[in-house]
Amino acid sequence: MTSPIVLYYWPTPNGWKISVALAEMGLPHEVHYVNIGAGEQFDPDFLKIGPNNRMPVIVDPEGPDGMPVSIFESGAILQYLARKTGQFYGTTERDRIAVDQWLMWQMGGVGPMAGQAHHFLSYAPQMDPPQVLPYAQDRYRNEVARLYGVLDRRLAQSEYVAGGFVSIADMAIWPWAILWQRQEQTLDDKPHMARWLAALDQRPGFVAGKALGAEKRAPGPIDKQAQQVLFGKR
């Protein structure tokens, strides 16, 4: 009997990448919630497997050679799961090259830039005292718009980001792209991105992955203590 993968998780875009992948791949898993607003990512036991004090992290009891393995960084986790299952990585080396380059594009571009857009557009103005920084807001809003333009042009050429098949690259980009309104973006000039979002929104694994722990997401502004944990110095 296959031992479940242990997922250390909180319902954020980076967490959704892995909850979506596990659901799409049909892998049994158990969830350990890491409340990042309460600082649980800094717990010494968690740091043994997540040294960058970030989630998600997985522990696979049946890793290489049948031995347990822990993996941090969402992109590395996605690559591992795709290799382990033989799913969502294409069937040829050219497929895998395409998947890897769009996965790296997300890790180095969409994730960091959209994350900064969220911070300066949503979180910073709620801080005490409020931090409304027009230069930073414009900088990250504009860079996210540029990146989504790149994505839209790619999706004008192919059904999904790596080609005619759903891949781990789609799973990496989608959790950030669905928050386009929060990033103060528009889809009016991005019909191909809109079509892609609508298609993935219909996949049961994407729906289930995003729903995991949804009740734990803060419904409004985060409190001052959580702000200090998330944005203070460590």
C-alpha cells in the first residue's frame, strides 16, 4: 500500500501549486497546516525540512530507493512529483524543455513580481502606519502586466503553456494568475490568458487543490501581529 505524501501547507498561491498537483496526480497525501500568520514556519522542527522558513514542503516516505525524502521549494516539488508519477511533464525531451522553461519563468518572474504587487497594493496600505508607495505600486503592477502579456502571447500559440498538454508549469502559474484582479490587472486585452484560466478552472484537481484549507484564509485585513510575523525582520 502506498504511504501518503505529507504536505506542509497553507492556502496561498505557492501552497496551491502543490495541492493542485497532488490532486491532479491522484497521489494520496495528508496535510499538515503551517500557519504562516502565527509564525509556525519558524518552528525548529519545520526548519529541519524547510530551511528557508517557507512552505510548501513535502515529505515522501517512499522517496528514491524507497527511502524517505523531504523537499522544499515549490518548483522542485513539482518536478519531483512529475518525475515520480510520469505525469504532467510531457512525453518527449522537447516537452520537458518547454515545461522547465515556463516553470522557471514562473519561479523567477510571475511569483516574485505578483507577490510584490500583492504586498504594495494590498498589505502595505493596511499597515500601521499605512505604507502607500506609488512608485512601488506602479513598478510591480506594470511588471505583472508585462508578464501576463508574455503569457497571453504564448497562449495564442498553444493550448497550455508548454504545448498541447496540461503540465506542472500550468500548475505553477495558475495560482498566481487567478489573482489578477488583486494585482490590479485586466484580461480585456488578454483573451488567450482568459481562455486558459477558464479551462483550468473546470478541472476537478485544480478546483480541489484551491479549495484545500480555504476556510483558513483571512477574510479581511490581517492583524498587526500577523503583519509583524509575515513582514518583520527575522
